[in-house]
Amino acid sequence: MTDRRTFIRDASSCAAHIALAAASTSWLARRAWAAPAGRIVAAEPFGRLEKVAEGVWALISTPLNNDRTTLSNGGLIAGRNGVIAIEGFMMPEGARWLANQSKTLTGKWPTHVAVTHYHADHANGVAGYMTESEHPRVHATQATRGAVLEKNQPAEANRTAALGDAVTLEPSSPTTVDLGGRAVKIIPRMGHTSSDITVEVEDPSVVFCGDLVWNGMIPNYVDAVPTKLAASVAALRRSRETNYVPGHGGLATEADVANYVAVLGEIEQAARRAIAAGQTPEQGAATFKLPPSLGEWILFSPAFHQRAFAAWARELGR
């Protein structure tokens, strides 16, 4: 179980959300959440690696049993000459496990790593990719690198070194990584935090969304700018069949992303009504419920709705 000290330490990241969700979610809901969508090629208590397409795998974390090794989703994209691993995860053991899976599946240790934003469950384990002989290039925005070094405390020397040496991404234009026969675009975005990126391939059509998209779990608004979040989600969607790898939850289809957009819309409408009525985020969130038509979305406490309403109040200057 997560103690008070651990909760407070992780309160600015998605880790606290996941840990408390595990404590209050039924066994049936935990079983249904993040159900496999692809062929599983490897599995551990903390997560499983699903084949999404040829040379593309998604690590789907299953943290509701309180195993914090990875916590967030991530994955691998392979070309002839290199492999990019997505996310640093909560612990170095998670990154090291994914790197070893890369070696098994492709014959290569990851040559590149992309960290989608600074929250602890996506960044704190990045040093697990580094060995005496292997030093993949870490790609992150300047905002991610700066926030990890400043906010993710206590600092760890290996993590500091890995992020300190990161390749700084262009803040306003995509960066293309050529893996040999496969180009990967790393696209700067924002909305969940000021430091978001997505990692995308065109053929097959796959988008690693980071925490801009969640599937089956209410997203963490702790650092969110809601209108920018909605704009980034709209921008990453595609008009053709696509596999979306969310930051948390199972592999998502276009229908799943549409459902997520509807959830964001319900939160926005309720928050705006509450603000117009002069209510505090606490008051507005106290009675908020999603319509049953959107299905079951895991929420550890009504306080998480409050956090979403507070983000809207913050953006609207109320």
C-alpha cells in the first residue's frame, strides 16, 4: 500500500492517482481495465508487452495491483538500424526490462529514448536504459529536462546524468528520428503539462500519446491547461485507422479516443457551469458524475474531479 509520505512525494505526478485508484477499484473493474488488445509477447506483474504492428510494441502497464515498476505505458519502435524506446517509467527496473525486451525482439538495445513529459512515472527510471556499454540518446523537451531536474525529488545522480545529456527537442516543430527504413516523428505538444510530446509513425499508423490521452481512467489535471489539452488531443487524432497508445489504460482505437474526448467535454461543461454559478472547484466537483453512456471510468476519489475543476478555474482566471 502507498503510505502518506509516498503519496505526498508523488502528488504532482500520475503515480499518486494510480496508487489510490488501486486501493478503491473493484477486482472486476481492475480485470476489465486495460484488457489486452494485441498479441502479448512478454508479461510481468507490472505490465505486458503487446505487439501493435510489425516492429512496434506497446508496454501496457497494469499498476492497479500496486506494482510501481513502470506505472505508465510506453513501448518500442524498431527499424533496420535502431530502436526507440518510449518513456523512462517510474523505476529504472522498468526501463531496463523494456530494453532487454528490445534486445530479445530486435537484437538491439534501444538506440534512442523518448520521454513524453516530466511526471515521475514517465521519467524517473530513465537511467535504467544506461549501461557501461549502452548509452541511447534521450530525447526530451527543454521543459521536461528542466522540470525533472528541478521537481522530481529526491534527485538521483544517474537520472540527472541521463536527462542532463538529453537531446533537446525543437519546441515548435517535429523532430524526425531515422531508424533505418522507418521514420519516427517526435512532436512537441502541451496541455497535460507544458512539456508534452507525442511519438508517431505513419506506416503503420501508431501514435504514442503520453498522458495527453488516457483510456478508461480520468486523466490527471494537476498541471493541465484544459483548452490546450483539448487542442493537442484534436491535433494528434488521425482520419484513418490508427492504434493509439495512451499514457494509462489499454490500447485505444479511434472510438476510444472519441469517448475520451467526450469525457473531457463533460468535465469542461460542468466546470464552466460551476464557475459561472460562483462555485468553488470543491463545490462544483462534489456532484459531478459522468453520464452512464460513457461507460465506467476509474476514479480513486471525487477529489480528482476537484483537481480538474480547479484546472479550469485556473485557466479562466477564477
